[in-house]
Amino acid sequence: MCGIGLLASFPAASGNENESHDSLLLDDWNQLLSETLASRGPDVPCRQCHYHNDAALEEIAPSPTAADEPWSFTIHASVLHMRGQNPVAQPALFPLASRDCALCWNGECYTYHERDWKETNGYSAQCQNYDGNGKMAELISTTCTEETSDTILVTKLVHDAINAQSKNFVQGEHEAIANAMSRIHGEFSFILFVPSSPSENESTSNKGNISHPSRPGHIYYGRDCLGRRSLVVNRSVGGALVLSSVAMDIPISTSDNGNLCNYNKMWEEIPPGIVYRLNTCTGEETFLSIPRVVNKDIPDMTIGPFSKSGIPQHRNEPSNQSTIACLMEPSCIDVTQTGKNVDVAANGLLSLLDRAVKRRVAQAPLPKSQSTSDASVAVLFSGGIDSVVLAALSHRHIPLSQPIDLINISFFNDADNENNATTPTSPDRLAAILSYNEMLRRFPERRWRFVAVDVPYKEVLEQEKHILRLISPLDSTMDFNIATAFWFAGRGKGRILGMDEVEDVERGLQSKAVVGNDTMPTSSQEPLLRFANGDKSSNGKESSKAARPTCIREGCSRLALHGCVFQACKFCCGKFQGPISSYLGKSARLCPAHNPINGQQSNSNGARRSSSRKQKKTASPTGVGKRQPAPPNSKKNLVTSCAKILLSGVGADEQMAGYGRHRTTYQRGGYETLRAELQMEVGRLWKRNLGRDDRCLSDHGKEARFPYLDEDVMAYLETLPLEEKCDMTRPLGEGDKLVLRKVARMIGVVECSSLVKRAIQFGSRIAKVSDKSRFGSSRKATGQKKNSCRQRAGWGKCQSLMKAGIIVTKRIPPCKKIVA
């Protein structure tokens, strides 16, 4: 993975001398762009290649000296070494006939589509009449050498594609590059400069177009068809274009009319699946879609039971076969629960998902420390089914001598931990601890390292400005909260969780699982309580249903509260009481369970609430046990994960209906409406999720990989009927992501297969602590509101008083930064 960028100036095309940029300004911008990209590629420092009007190519470090030329551009690249014995410096230069091309490659090529080859002028060139019947070549099946570097492979594919194209002009070159990118399966973004050929210049000059004494050529850039690698563009700067993996802070300048020009608000995500072509002389842009190539071997890869013979034999390592041998035991498959069709679908998904994980973790680069105690692969571990399945499958393909880091993130308010007496207990932390314990029991020969990342909100404020720049062009509060969770998780700085804390959490949840009038679990707690009790029933709901019936209101799947006169949940009970209250002209307050009469609360609720408030700051996170866990900022067992590869479960919920809103969509319009909703969400992943997540996780010199967005996995899921991927007639934690829950049972992680999905901003508690600071309370928060440093409780009042000319003497809750 790399950080790539481009700064191009086209003063001749603008026709306005005022829009030209002097050499000093371009020097400053180039230096700023290199500094912005440096953190993404720490292994090879950012290099610059400067092109100008005489087509001279210079490799300059650290910054070029821009000359006053009719056109000029500079390509930037920093490298994170992920494959091959030695890193390949970028921009990667390669010859093409009498031309020197330059490639900046940010991504991974796991497989590529093979074609028929023939020798042409010493180069292996593609047959021009390709029928699309080639096979996918795996790059992970060979020994890791420099020749297997995907940068070298991509330059070869581009070189052969341009050489083999039948047309002699720019359009044929554009099509050849788009076809070459379509053959690559993996996440990527790229910038490619191809100088014009001599015949091309003669052709354009005969047509009367602008010609230069040199060959200006064209710049091609784009992202993969899903947009899994970030690439943003700023076209607002007159006479210039800026491409970058991360938006940089362009200095605010003053125009001729005296107005401030803030170019930082003009960044845009590059749409995926498109190869753009930029004329280096005129700045004219055209685009061409990347054809989609589907692996035709998918049916053969999913036929039959899950392969146990393909378990890798690591060099000088014991085999994992003893652990995996029982993955497909009949006891792990409950045909009565899911049906035969779902079993077949789950088996195919398991085979393809296992292959997708293998592609992303096999031959992972060792940490720089070369220590056996440091992991080369980490999983962003929320404890949910998505991350647990990835962790279990990673165990198959990583040598047993290497640990696997399970990184879990949790946020807390500083006021809640003044004495550092407790550790944060976010919903994701509790679920992750229980899933971690199951992983220890299921795969005891693996060294699992639970890295608990505990972040006080004051540290979030310290990094706020930096994170806001990373998520640009996004700027909503929801994007900031999610990005903050990913940024701190990607940093991987936390403490190793001890078994004492794991046991305390389990005992605490087991004590809460006693169902009665005094302790009644909420609907959000019940999956964890079933997990803690080791409930391995087929649907995981019998015991809880016997104690708490489902709400009587049609369409509601929440659990009713004992003692409710309507046998309903709190929300529906209020709906039932509404018409009666309207008829009486006052509040009816018919339900003593949800509306205690005369302010008198029953002992089962009131006493517990008052006591819990008093003991909130002093009690242990689990409420039981004499041992106190290590405080969040304790230096005991403090580590920083060195893993360069971060596995993320992004994409599973959008394809298999894992969010709560999907159930609402189904209730509104059935499976047809839900199918359209899922297609829309997958189509907007590049704009809503993937670019932002890549920028935040890669800021620490690490690479995010998304097995659920593997081309083969997605193509297979598209062929499955929606009813086999999810069953919305079943309860939460069972019907959503039905086929994936079946996969989890097949690989032996049975207990966590019924956990309910929580979005990362809620599961990690970042939304709770952030919204309280910005809006005063979570109830007043809105995820789509723009995030800024001004957004703090009390800022609006302070601003209105200052406008009115009133001197503010009372202290307003402080802002981290007030922008004038």
C-alpha cells in the first residue's frame, strides 16, 4: 500500500493569467502534499517525479523546483512494503517503446485474469481478440519473492495491454488501460503517466490541435470497482488539479477581488470503477468505465463440502489440521434450524470466504521487531459475528508461532474515570471479551492477544483536527465518530487483557442473567446473557422467551416487560395508552410497570435505579468480584500492535441485512424493498464508508483489508436468493445475516453466532461521549449534522451573547478551539 498524489498545473489551458501559479507556490504545495502522504508509506519515504514542457524526467528529493513552463506536474508516492523481499520504490518507472512511463500503485493484486499470450518484439503481449475465457491466477500460491510484487505485476499488465492494443491513438490506449485494470482482483487506486507516442503527436498536429515541441502525454487515474482504496480530487484551484490519497490543507489565499479562497471544502471522492484520462497540456478530462470480470471458477470452488485437505503446511510449523478437522462435523450443522438450501449456501460462502481471508493474510509481512511475540495480522474485533468469523478463518492460514491481535476499542468520559478505578465496559467490549473467551476454548493452540484500546475523550479532542482532515470531504458528526473509532483502533495502542478481567466479566453477566422481578435484563443485554450462560439451543431464545414474552403489538419484535398490563414493550405501551389519555384529557398512566403511579416506584425498579446511580462511579464494570481490573491508562501490559494488516468486517451487513434498519425496511415493503435497499447500500459504500475508513486506518502505516468485499465473495452472494441470506421473520440475532451465522456454527464458534449487530459508533460508546460534548446530550444529537470545532455545548449561547454585545461573565463549557 502507498500514499499517492499528483499536482498538475495547466496555465495555458485556463486562458486567464491570473489563474497561473508561480513556482514558489507550487513548491509549497508539493512539499505539503509529500508531508500529507508520508504517514501512509513509512517504508520508502515519499518521492517526487517532476515533468514539465520539455518532457524531461527528474527524480527529486525532497522537493522539485518548478519552472515557468506552459504545463508541469509532479507525481508523489510513499511506499508501505507489503509483498516481496524488497520494497519497490515508487513512482515505478518502466519503458514503453521509446517512452518512459510512471506508475503510482496503491493497492493489492491478489488474483489476476490470465489470458492467452504470444511473444511480440521480446515482450509477452496479449492476443487482441480475447474471448474472456481465461482463468484467475493466484499470487499467494508461490514463494514470496521480489518477482511476486504486485507493483511489478501491474506494470507488466499495463505495458502488455498498451503494446497489444489495435488502435494507434489515445482512445485505444485508454481502453487498453481500463481492460488491464479490470483483470485485477483486489483493492487499489492508481495514477499512471503515459507520454504520447511520436505518431500520436504527428496525428494531432495534422488536425490543427495545439502541439508542443515535446510529447506531453496523458495521466490516467482511478479506483477499483468498489472504491476500497481512497483517492480524492480537488479541481477548484484555477488552472490546477490535485489528486491525493488524503485531502491536504491547501493554504487559504486571497483572490484579486479581495475574497478569501478556501479550497479545502472542494475535495471530492473519485467515483470507483472508472479510469479517468487527463491531458497534461490542456487539462481536459475524459473517462471510461472499467469492465467487470467475474471469476468463472466460482461454481467449482463451492461444490462439495468445505475442504479440509487444503489446510496449509507452514514452513517449520506444526499443522493446524487437528484444530480444523472438526469444522464440518455433523454436530455443528443443525439442518432443522436453517434448512437444506441455507446449508448449501453457507458451505459455498465458507469456502469462498476462507479463500478470501487466505489471500489477505498469507505471506503477511513480519513486524519490524522480528519478535515472535508481535503479530503480523490483526483483526478489528468488535466481538460480533463478522469479526469472529474472520479471526477463526485467519487462524487457518497464519503460522502458529505468530500471535493474532484482536483489537477492541472503547471510549469513556474523563469524569467517569477520575480515579481510574474502573475500565470502560462498552457493549462491544463485553461482547468481544465473551467472544475472545470462546476463541481461547475453541483454538487453544493459538496465541490470541486481546488488545484493549481504552481512549479518554480528552485524547479524542487532541486528535480532532487531524481526524477531521482525514475524513474530508465527509464532515458529519456520524462520520467523525466512526472515523475516530477506526483511527484509534488502527493505532493499536492499548493493553493486553488479562484472564482475571475476562472471568470478572463472565461472572458479572451470569449474575445478571437471573431472571426475576428484581433483575430484568434489557433486550440489548439478552444476547450477551445467553452467551455468558453458554446457551447452545438451536435458536438461543427458548429460555429468554419463557421468561419474557414478545411484545403483543403487531410488527414489534421487542420483548415485553413483566407486569405490563398490555404485555408490551415500553414504546408500544405508550402507544396503547395514547388514545386512552386523549379520551380522558389527561395522562391515563394505566401501566404500573412503565408508569409508576404517584411517583412511587416498585422496589424491583426504583431501589435498583437509585442504588445503581450511587454506585456507578465506584462499582466494578461487572458489578461482582473482588479483583479490580487495570485502569484504562495503566502502563501494565501496555502494547502497540505492530501488525501491518488489519482485517475489517465492513461489507457483511450491507450484503446480508445485518443492521436494524433492514428489519424496518422489510416490515415496510417485504423482501423486494429490502433487496433494493441492500443494492443501494452496497453501491454507496465507496462514498459513505470505504474511502473514509481507508484514510483513517492507513494513517498509521497499516493496511485495511476487507474479506467480505472480495470479488468472488460478492459475486457468490449476488447469486443467492435474499431469503437464504437473511430471514426477517426470525428474531434479532438469528434471522439477520442468517447464512453468515450458519458459517459461524460450521467453523465451531457457536455461542457468538447469536450476537446482535451494533454499529461501531454505538458499540464503542464514541457516539455517547462525543454527542454529549457537542450537543449536551445524546437525545439532541443528529448524525448528519456537520462536525466542527465550534460544536460544543454552550457555544451557541456564547455566540449569541457576543453578537448582542453582552459581556460573558459566567463560564461557558469550554471549546477546544474557536474558529474566528
